[in-house]
Amino acid sequence: MAVKALLFDFDGTLLNTNDLIIQSFMHVLEERFPGQYSPKDCLKFMGPSLKQTFSVLTPGEEDEMIAKYRAWNEPHHDELVTEFPDVVSTLEQLKSMGIKLAIVSTKRNAMIDRGLNILGASHLFEVIVGTDDVQHVKPDPEPVLLALTRLGVAKEDAIMIGDNSHDIEAAHNAGVRAAGVAWSIKGEQYLQQFKPEYLLHHMKDLLAIVKEG
């Protein structure tokens, strides 16, 4: 099977938003549930969409909580995010090899664009699928299948890469191979239980995977 396309999750995979997300959750949860949540507790909220998370934490108050989260998150975004090692240089190499690149995220498109601008990587992606584009977010296969359709690539010729169970499950639900990233804040062992076909210890590992097919 040739590899013609790579689909990437964004937060925690290409852009290190871990501190930003944890601090954003702590800000709103400390106000709503004083003293009940620690930064470590927030790890389980990373991956699902905000709507999914707050529908469990504060049923019926999702919109209000999302608004509060974003009111803190957006002004602090640029100062708290960083690039993971060799992300952009590896993406540039992959693109030069003729690999089609896409982002499949549970983030709003405007915030994906903002993060891409910080990375200086906007020009590298042919397709971006965010929450604005789909009815059902990962782990539903819809976002992965939409990205493949827009790229014009068959599912057997693509790999979905991410740092969370939702990414691996969405890939498998769509009939696509999955790669977990060992730099996930949740850890390598966490990812292995979802049985990704590949585990990346470094972004550059993708170069060998693509060459091997």
C-alpha cells in the first residue's frame, strides 16, 4: 500500500497547545467548581470537542462554559503555544516528496488557521477539516472521510496521525491506518491500547514510513 496522504490532528500533535488547554480548563473549572479539579484531571478533556467535554461536566450549560473557555483561551493562545521538534521541517520534506497533507481537528477552523500561522505552516496543507466542516467530530469517521474526499485519495493510501484515542479510533472507523505520537501528553502506553499501526517517537519517523509505503 502506497502512502499518498497524511492526515494530522492539530493540538498536541503538530502544535504544542498542552499548557494553553490545561490553563484554559483550570480557569473555567476553578470558577465553576472551586478546588475540585487539578491540572492532571484536565488531561482527560484533551481530545474530545469542547461541546463533548462540557456536556458531561456541565449538562445544559455547554454554550456558556464554552464561551468562558474561549474568552480566556483566545487572548492567551499565542503566548502559550509552541512547536514540537522538527514538525515544520518534516512537513516540508513530506510535501516535497509529493505527499498530500491535511489537518483533521476537533478545533474551530479559525483557531487552526491561527496556529498554522504561528508555525509558519499554512502553505503546506491542501485540506483543513475542523469542527465547522462536519456534523460529527472524531472518533466518528466523518472528518477523516471528508478529508480523503477533498484530497481525492483512497482510504488505503492514507494514514491518520494523532496524540489521542479519538484520532486512532476515527482512523480505524474510517478504514484508515493510524499513527500515534509518543510525545502525546497522555503518554505512549495510553496510545498503545488503541492499537495504532504505527507509533512515532519523532516527527521524522514519518519519512521512513512513507518511503516504505
